[in-house]
Amino acid sequence: MVVSGFALTIFVGTALLMLPNARVGLGGASFLEALFTATSAVCVTGLTVVDTAVYWTPFGQIVILLLIQIGGFGIMSFASVVGLAIARKLSLRSRITAAAETKSVGLEDVKGLVFGVVRISLAIEVTAAVLLALRFMIGYDEPAGRAIWLGVFHSVSSFNNAGFALFSDNLMGYATDAWICLPISAAVILGGLGFPVIVQLRRQLRTQVRHPFRWSIRTWTMNTRIVVAGTIVLLILGTAYITAVEWSNPNTLGQLDWPGKLLAGFFQAVQTRTAGFNSVDIAQLDSATLLGMDILMLIGGGPAGTAGGIKITTFAVLFFIIWTEVRGQVAVNVFGKRLSRAVHREAITIALLAVGVITAATTALMLMTDISLDALLFETISAFATVGLSTGITAGLPWEGQVILILLMFIGRLGPITFASAIALRERNTTYEYPKERPIIG
């Protein structure tokens, strides 16, 4: 249901973008251009084969914005909201599919979570839109209507970690403007936490207002603790790494003063959390920087949100499994709780499937083109992790290569396990087990 919902939305978006009034100039967009853009928008990626700012008309840009909002919110969650608005209740099928998409623990929580997601999404997007619109209006003398449209589009694109921008150079013209970069970064970070984490933090904030001296992270779930701690650590390490490596690069941070370097370094570290905006020329980054960003993009953000990648929780589980094995312990314990064996298997499966998909796609692109491994690996990870950062090679790829990126975005947005489960013929339950035997490892 989830896979079919995303696929149907992509094809509806493709049809709308192929209409003549969606493209500037005569005639409509080609099928591949429309399909690539619709997939990138619904999968909240941000990779493009055409210039969003000049190729699409206002109608086409509105279609892209709606696809971003629906894709980031979740097809099944969106359908649940429509169903609640019409029928005032959720069917069992709607609750099951929405629960699968939002990673809800129980079906009884789905309705509250869905409405919580709607309120939180709108609150963050409206706040960011107002700040951005005021900056465009006051700082850059944009007309009120244009400033509001820029604010709304970029706030929705940032919170949903989409990375679509209405400027031909993305956000390179605002690399040192904190009033543009920081609201967008804040929206990206919040969207990347994942809705379950945001909902719990909102409840904690409400409790804190009523009881100022009862603050405690002990009430947080393991998921929230891992995502919040992982986000902070990865943002600090990412900012330090990118800023240090690019500090003297004349084509990126080298031309900026030190406050500008810190802001641009932080902004790019945030965007690797699967957002995809860029305030520097990605094609001019050092190879070491690209490799570091590959790792950050692959890890991604929090689960059940707008971020992509294998997710912080998956990476953390793998880390704690290794840490436990190195220390010679048996049970994997995290924050005073023991991890289920099923979680071990899921994390290993997701990581290996992700590596397998990315390796296969990169190899295929290498056979099709003469582009360097650095650029192709960066592009495939960006597509699979639904990031949208690019070294500028997307539009120049052959149509077969662009189809590969479309598939990567689709699989990456849904998750390797979800996609693999959807194409499986049926669930197989075995009533027996084989005898154990242990091979030599390492």
C-alpha cells in the first residue's frame, strides 16, 4: 500500500508537470524530465535535471511544492488526514498503513500522531516562511508577493528536507547571510529528527512549562535519546570536518571571512542530513570533503520523518553492536536498556542492502560514463539517501543513468526493507529450525 501510494503520487505529479502550462516556453516537459522532477519532489530529494527557477512556470513550481509537502508528510498519513476530514474516522486499513509509514507502536496512537504531525509541520513551516519572507522583503527589496512565495517555498522545501530552491545557483548567493541560512538550517534539523521525536519533545516542552523543575531525559524513549544525541554529535563533527578541510579552498570557503566560513561549513553539514541545499559549489569541494559528506549522507536523519539515509538509529545500533563485541559482552545495552535481537538483524539488513544498492548503481553508472568515481559515488548516495546535493552531473547523465537515480530515490525514500517486502510474493512462515553450526568469523 505504501509503495503503491508513492508510485501513484509520482505518476500523477509527472502528468501535471507534463502539461504545457507547467513549463516556460512552448510545449510541455518531456516524460523523463517530468518523471525525474516528480520523483525527486515526492521522495523529498532535490536532485534536478532542469533549472527549477527558470524551467518551470509558477504553476509547475506549485505542483512541485505540493508534491514535496505530500511526500514529506507521507502518502498514507496524507490519505489518513483526508479520510478523517471526510469521514471523521479512520478505517482499520488506513490505521495499519499509516502506522507502518509513521513507525507507530500501536494502532491506537495513529490518529493522535497524524494530527500531531500536521500541527507541528504547519507550525514550523509557517515560522520559517515568515522569517524568510521578511528577510527577502527587507534585506533584498523583493516585492511582498515574491518575498512571501520565496519564504513559503523554501520553508516547505527545508522542513521536508527536499532541497529544491527557486534560484539557479541554489543558495550560493546567500552563503554568508545568517538570516537566510539559519532559519533554513533549523527547519532542516527539525524535519530530520523524525515525527515521533518531535512529538515527544513537544510533550516534554508542554510538561516543562507546567512544571519548570521536572526536566529529565529519563522519560525519553531510547529512539528519542539516540536521535537527539546522534544529531548533535554528527552536526558538530560534520561542521568541524567540512570547515577544516575547505578552510583554504579558494573555490569554496577560502574566499570568505572566518564568520562566513563557519556559517557555510555549518550550513553544508546540516544539508548532508538529507536536505540538499548548497551555499557553496559542491563540484569544487575537495575529494576528502566529498567522502566525508558521503558518510554523513548515508547515515541520514531520524526515522519516520522527512530525512533519508539508513537513519541515525540504524547507525547507532551497528555502533553499539560492534562496541559490545569488542568489549566481549553478550547483550547489547543502550542507555540502560537491552536491544532486541530483532533490532540487530534489521540494522544489519538495512545497512547491507543500502551498501549493495549503492555499489550496484555506482558500478552501472561507471560503465555508462567517463565521470570520476568521486562524483558518481556522491551522486548515487545523494539519490539513495534522498539528499539532493550534486556535483552538477545529473543533467548530463544518459537517460539510463537518470532512470537509475529515479529508482534510487524511490527505494531510498521507502527504505530498502519496505521496498524488498513489497516486491516479495508472500510472507513465508517456517515451522522448523535447522541445527546450529558456527563458521569461523574474522
